[in-house]
Amino acid sequence: MRKREFMDELKKALDGNVSTQTYYDTMNYYEDYFKKQKEAGKSEEEICSSLGSARLIAKTIIDTERTGRKRIRNVRIRQQH
């Protein structure tokens, strides 16, 4: 897999499933990550291999954001009672 494929999978999986801020933060993070790893001499294939599945990364980000929203909602509910 190459960077373009990885980033396309990540975009597709995140789009509409996380906040706009999380979407852009994540995309920027992985753009920077690829850049730094390439500067360190790694190929796109090596970088993708070390990262693993873009879909699994996206799922983790989505689940983490949803869990965070639930915690905030639960805290607000407890504060109202």
C-alpha cells in the first residue's frame, strides 16, 4: 500500500463519523507522519506497513470520540440531578 491509498481509506472511514476538528486533526497528523518518516528514509510501503490498517485506525478514532461524547453527556446528566 502507498500513502495515497492509506490516506484515501482513512478519509473515507472518518468522513461523517467524527467531528470536523477530529477529521482535520487526524488527516494533518498522518500527513505530517508520512513526511517525517520519508525524511527519515522510509518508503511509503514501509510506513504503511508499520501503521497497519487505515480502517482500524479510523475505527479506533471514531470509538474514542464517541466514548468521549458519552462521558461528557453522562457528566452533564449527573450534574443536573
